[in-house]
Amino acid sequence: GENVEQHPSTLSVQEGDSAVIKCTYSDSASNYFPWYKQELGKRPQLIIDIRSNVGEKKDQRIAVTLNKTAKHFSLHITETQPEDSAVYFCAARPTGNQFYFGTGTSLTVIP
Amino acid sequence: EAGVTQFPSHSVIEKGQTVTLRCDPISGHDNLYWYRRVMGKEIKFLLHFVKESKQDESGMPNNRFLAERTGGTYSTLKVQPAELEDSGVYFCASSPFLGGAYEQFFGPGTRLTVL
């Protein structure tokens, strides 16, 4: 089955700096890659997603890049703010309907 | 629009006891998923319902876990008897679409602690 690896497990950045979280996947059939943000005590919420026919997608300060050949995708957050502090999960969806998640990255933005 | 709800938010039980978790998906969402996150690890798939039918239960750990979705609305996940390794956060998610690349909407989770 699919195997998603996520790095780093923890990340601290100064407010205003950029943060990058990287994920790799193993199943070349994966065609959908969502990123979820889980704030403390809250539910995971989708912040951005990318499909396999697209190499990059941006939404304001957040961007995701996908390299299908290398089987990796990354989340980029620019101009980080304290409210970006949360646990971020990447996921991949091969055939079927289930998501395969990474182990999560705990991001702390230091004011 | 109300989101996915889960009950209880926390449950602490002793090994050997039974616990039942409940999930109410977003109204109209035929697809309902159960996931589990053991501390520090990935969110792992347990099973998927389409309406009242189990579409995929390949992630269920063993026969101590029983999921139901009678009537195709809310779902329950029963653990009987609970073991220490069952501790974790159980998430429910729902989606209106089957197949393809679509968002799954998550509930806040139930934190289960087995002592």
C-alpha cells in the first residue's frame, strides 16, 4: 500500500519567516494530495490540495508543489504568523477512497 | 452548515471494558470514514462507509472493533474489549463524493484512553 513520510516532525520559525514541510509518497497511482492543519483542540481542516496534473498551487501565503517523478510534495508558508502555529498533515490518495497521512509536523511560529 | 460531530470528546476506560464512539457526518454526505491517530504517528484509515454499506474495512485492526451505520446517517464504532494499544484519537470524516480527488471533512475526534 501507499506509504507517506513527512519531515520535519517539529519546526520552529520566527514570525515573518518562511516554513517548508516536505512529504514523500511511494505509490505512483496517487493522484490527490491534501494538506490539513490541526490547531490545538480543533479538528483537522483542509488548507490546500493539489492534483497530480498540476505542479504547483498557491493560495495567498500558502503554496504546495508536487514532483511526480520524484514522488514528493511540499507545503510552503510565507510570512508566517503566530496563528499558523499548528500541526500540519500531508496526505496522498492512490486508488480507492482512503487517505494515507504523514505523521504530522508541529509548527511553532515565534512572535 | 454544521460540521462533522463526534461524541464523546474524551473517554477514559479500563482495559477489558467496552466503549462506543459516535459520529454524525455532514447532512447529505454519503461517505463516512473512520481514522485513528496513535500518539506521534500518522492518522491511519480504519474503514469507509457508503451510506449504510461498508465499502472498505481493510484498516480495521481486529475483530474487537465493530463499526455500524444503520440507516446511512450517523455511525458508531465499538471497541470490545478495549486493550491498551487502542488508545489514541479516533477521527471521523465525511465527504459527499465517491472516488476522485475530493476533500474529506473531519470531526474534532474522540480521544480514547485505555488504562
